[in-house]
Amino acid sequence: MIAPNQIERPANAALAIIAVGVVIAGLYHGRALLIPIAVAIFIWSMLEAIIKGFANLPIGRYRLSRGYASLVTAAVVLGAGYFIVFILLAQVDSLGDAWPRYVLRFESILSDLTRVLGPERSEKLNAILAGVDLTKWLPQLLASTQFVVTNTLLVIAYVGFMFAESTFVESKISALSKDEQGAHGTAALLRSVFESVQRYMWIKSVISLCTGLACYAVLRAVGVDFAETWALLVFVLNYIPNIGSILAVAFPAIIALVQFDTLGPFIILLGSLTAIQLTIGSIIEPMLMGNSLNISPLAIILGLAFWGTLWGIVGMFLSVPILVVILIVCAHVPSWRWVAVLLSKDGHISE
């Protein structure tokens, strides 16, 4: 006679596997809807943190009200956006002037490479390069641009509605909860999630800014073209764990290889940028993070691969904040606490 619990356990495991598969399929096929919402939640939480920071900033004996703090935040964000756009547009003409020089240098590198590889391998390389048709990428580029513009407008709209709804969150939680204790517990969980994500993003932003400025100083010293643009790219890519640091070093180094006639600047730039990334990423960042990001490095890599596969480059940016949310939520649910333990760095989680 088979006991009922022996039947229920395999059935529950099968249902759990099916549920996980359905969730993953929904995340993938619903990414056109979910990505703008996830980005909007992320931006909204960051803007809320900035507003609270300005509201708590003492000005003599006074403090800014939330309304004035919101206006200051809007001015800072718009000013930063204008500064970034100004930098990018200012260097468009410079790129047009430098492009013929890059082409000549690239052809020289190919010529040297041909002599090293020999005739047979050189023919294969030339065949591969000849098969690269940039005109085929143009429709995809236009479609991607349209996608970015549409989703940017959606994100702005979502963020606006989230600010409008944020004042009613506590009352809605109270209405959904059966008792006052449940409402307080839910509200405390949401606060813990947002505070942890905001703390991580604040520290990561400061680290990314320091990395970008240090790399900018090296780029200017070496004389690499478009140093401002590359420093901005370093700042952005630093939000992507591990892979972002590699790309932030590779792109400027490749430009240095094409820009200069000798390998000296390329070697200096590659070594200096790598040293900056290793120093800040391996020494300074762990010291600043401390125990605020108690996530296993393996979990970060797996999360990066998982969310990158599902949502592309946006998923890579959001992978760590999403892991923080999952860890905190699972730590507060007894039946899912084991997930939080597996995701944590040392197995110790706080409720």
C-alpha cells in the first residue's frame, strides 16, 4: 500500500517544475511588456532615493519639502541628461573626421596580419571580411532605434504613473491585508526590498563614477580620441557584473590600436585600464559593499547569464537588483528560505 504522502511529493515536485517552466516562458515571451515595467520600477526606486536624499539634506535649520526635493531631483536628472547628449553630439563631427584615418590604419594592420598568417589563411580572412555587409545591418539598426524610442516613452509614462500611485501604496496594502500585523509585515518587506536595491545602486553608482573618472584621466593622458565618450561608456558598462569591466577595457583599447601607428599606447592603455578595473572592482568595491550585498559570486554569474538570455543587455543591467529582490523575499517566506540560503554568499541571511 502506497502512502498518500509518497504520491503527493512527486506530484508537487512535478507541479513546481511545470510552474517554473511557465514562469520562464512568460518572462521570455512577455519581455516586450515586462522589460519597460522592470526598468520603470528600477528608475522610480532610484529617483525616490534621490528625492529622499535631497529632502533629508539639512540647509541650515531647514529641510526641503518633498515637492521642492522632487523639483531639485528633476533639475539634476535633466541636467545630467543634457550633459550626456551634449558630449555625444559634440563628438559626432570628430568621428567623421577621424574615420578615414581609422580605415587606413585598419588596412595597414590587415596588411601586417596577412604577412604573418601566410597566403592561405589570409585568403580565408579576406573572404570573411568581404562577406561582412554593413548594409544588411541597417534595417536592424533602424528597428532597434525605433524599439528604444518607443520603450523610452513607455518607461517615462510608467515612472510618472508610479509616482502618482506611490502615495496610495500603504493604504492599498492595509486594504489587502487581513489584519494590521500583516499590513505592517508586507510594508516592512517592501521597504527592505527597496532600501536594499537603492543601497546597492548608490554604492554601484559611486564606484562606476570613480572608475569612469580614473579611466578618463588615463584616456586623456594617452591621447585617445573621444575620451569623454569612452569614459561615459565605462561608467555605464560598470553596472554589468564582470562582463561590463571586460568590455569597458576592450573598446577603448581597440580604438587605441587603430588610432596610433605603434603598439605602445595600446599596451599602456590596456594595462592601465585593467589595473583600474581590478583595483576598484576587487578591492575598493568589496570594502564599500561590505555585507550589504550578501550574494554568492556564482549566483551573480548565473543570474547574469539567465537574465541576459531572457532580456538581453537590459537583463544584464537588472540581474543583480533582481537577485537582491529574490533573496530578500525568499528570506521572509519560510518555505522558500532555502533559496535565499543558496543565493547568499555565506549562508547567513537576516529576516
